[in-house]
Amino acid sequence: MNEHKLIVAGKRAETGNLLPSLDWQGKEIGRVHLAGETEVESALAAAHAYFKDFATSPAHERQAVLFRAAAMLREKAEEFARMIALEVYKPIKLARAEVTRAAKTFELAASALEGTAGEIIRLDTFPGHPHRIGLARLFPKGPVLAISPFNFPLNLAIHKIAPAIAVGAPFILKPTSSAPITALMLGELLLEAGLPEPALSVLPMRASLAEKMAQDERIKVVSFTGSDEIGWRLKSLLPRKTVMLELGGNAGVIVHSDADPAFAAERCVVGAYSYSGQICISVQRIFVHEDLREKFLEVFRRKSESLVMGDPLDERTDIGPMITEADARRVENWVSEAVSGGGKLLFGGKRDGAFYEPALVENCPRTARLWKDEAFGPVATFDTYRDFGKALEAVNDSRYGLQAGVFTQDISLAMRAFETIETGGIILNDVPTFRVDRMPYGGVKDSGTGREGPHYAMAEMCETRLLVI
């Protein structure tokens, strides 16, 4: 069976402690060596020792690595897409889209280096200080620990490590245990692209060891994507570090009376059920003006029932299995709980192993987990409203605040939503699942802190230093 070695400061390493990676049918794809304390210490020591050299290396050299990595990723796109589909059961057409985005993320980080490296500040506006100016410049804080999730095992890893490369910060990538081979393939690609060996470690490992590594004083920045429970625990353990958290959500969508209900319904189906709803900005709570109820539901149901469930490697598949059968059972239980509490299952909701049929629940009780928490599955709630202000209140009735969508042709209502909805982003006339990799992306409330998007992540990984002249 194919064994995949760790990458410790650019060198391949074996530990003998093997983790099997399985496809959706339980067939072994390969085995990955898991890092232990020895490998972690070696990676930390190398990152710490190399930091000053990497931070002061010419920007054009780091930029060239990023551009080469993007080009090489496009050349190997099908290989990466197939591995994503095998490891995390993402339909192959969605896996290809992820690879395309990932290559662009490398390029965005490279291009961000063309921007200003700081600012000039006039100081002579203060009496007694003629001819004084300040030069404020960004400097990397230090080595970065990147902890990536299963749902976008390539692109979200690159959203963490490409900014680190751009600013000159060595990094250690701790990938999800669901997709370690994808991460190791990424590490190999970066080495082939010319990234200096000490700048890179890819260490699949147990969560407890990753938590211990995050607390090491040689790690200066932690970038984590995952559950809010784990993310906020990390934050509490690291009060003096920069901790970037991209966590969960239960995104709301408003479809107002002046919107096109058919268009909104089709987009909401995509937003709710793509990749079986296992996206942190997946549509979970839908609020439709009561005048549009029947038309919206007609199109929404028709579009939902046309989705094809099946093998992730089948080109026809729209929805594959969830990441585990336990997660599918959890979604099934949450829907049952909502219905028992007074909600109405409008369609869907049948489970077969790890497959869960797309479901829509009307009038979900506000006390149900399906309303309060992140479903992370192919299910959404549906409610109608008459007053736009009440719809805004309903969207804000959440402990999360990642993104929201508002369908309206009225710019005054759009601006009112922008000023009222408590999320990191508002998407006008589209679903909250919309994300372009250039934009600042992140949440408020329990959805996290800090912003991704290469330009913004680079700023998070740096500190401002002032020279007064």
C-alpha cells in the first residue's frame, strides 16, 4: 500500500505510526505517517531558526515561488481534484473548482506583494517638529501554525500558507485527518516550486499534539479553520498570540418582495446543498416575503429534487455522502427534533448511510438545534415575513455572524441590511455562500476573528514598526 511520508522542514520523514486515508466506501487510498513529538520539535526548531533569513529574503523570490506554485497546480489540477474527491467525498466537478480557486489564491498572495509595504506619516503637523516624517512598515511576526479543515482541504490550506510565504514567515501546516494526502501533495508541490526547505513542514498529527504545538513560544501566529468550540478553546489558550479564527455559521438569506423568486430559489438551492451543506457559509435559514412563498417553494423544491446523489467521482453527481455517517445521523436527528417541536418537513430528509437527502423545514422552532447551531449538512429552514425589519431581526437571531444574503432591488433596503445585519459580509442578490478569494473574509460573534483573503491575512500575520526620520 502507498505510504506518504511527513515533510519536516522540507525533508521527508517516517515515524511508523500510520494513519489510513479512506474513500467513501471505506477502501484504503493510502497511509500517512503521523508526526510525534520528535517531528514537531524538529519543525519548530527549523521554523524558528530560519525566520530571520526568510523574513529578509527578497520579495521577488517569494513571489516567484507563489507564481510557480500556481502554474504547477494548474498542470496537476486533475490529480489534485481526484485526490480531494477521494479523501473528502467532494463531487469531482466541485473538486475541480476548488483546485482552480486554489491556484488563483497563490497568485493573489503573489500579487499582493506589489502593493505598498507601509505608509509615510507626516509628523510636522505637531509644533516643534519641523521636517519630521514617520515610515510605518509591516514586518512578519514569526512562524505560522496553519490548521486546515476537511471541506476545502486544498484552497483553505493555501489561504493560510500563501500569505505566510508572501510575508516571509516559515509555516507548519497541520492538515485535517480526513485529507492528509492532499496536504502532503501540496507540500511536495511547493518544494518543487522552489520554496526553501526550512520554511515548510506538513505534519499530520493528533489534535492534542497540535494544541501543544500552538502553545509553543516559537509559534507567533495561529490560523485555524474549524468548529467554534475548538477555535475559541485555542484562543483562550493563546492570549498573547495572534490567533485567526474562521469558524462556523448558520447563514441567513432574505428574499424580499421585489426580488425574482425563481432566481433566488435556484441560488438558495446551490447555497444550501452544495457539497452536502458542509460549508461554513452554507445557506441554513431562509426568510422569504410572504407574497413570494408559493413561487419560491415551487422552484426551490423542483431544483432540489433534480440534484443527483451518488459517487463523488461520477461526473453526474451533485451531492455525495457526508464526511461521516455519524454526521448524517446528527443532521437526521436535528431535523426530527425540529419537526417534533412544531416544524414541518416540506420535503427530503431521508438518510441512507452517510447520504442525506436535501431537506427543507418550515417554521423551525427557535429553540431547536437546527435553528441555533451550525447544521453543516444538506438542510435548511424556511420562514416567511411581511416586515423587512422583522426579517433583519431574524437573521441577527444567531450566535454566529459569518455572511448573509439579501435579495432586493431597493438600494435603500440593501443599505439598511448592510448597516443592521451582524455578519462579516453581506451578499446582495446572491447567497452567503458566495466567496471570491480576493475579498476580506471572516466573521463576528461566534464565527471567529481576523480576516482571510491573501492581502488581509498578510496584514494579520504582520506587525507595524515605525521609523521616525
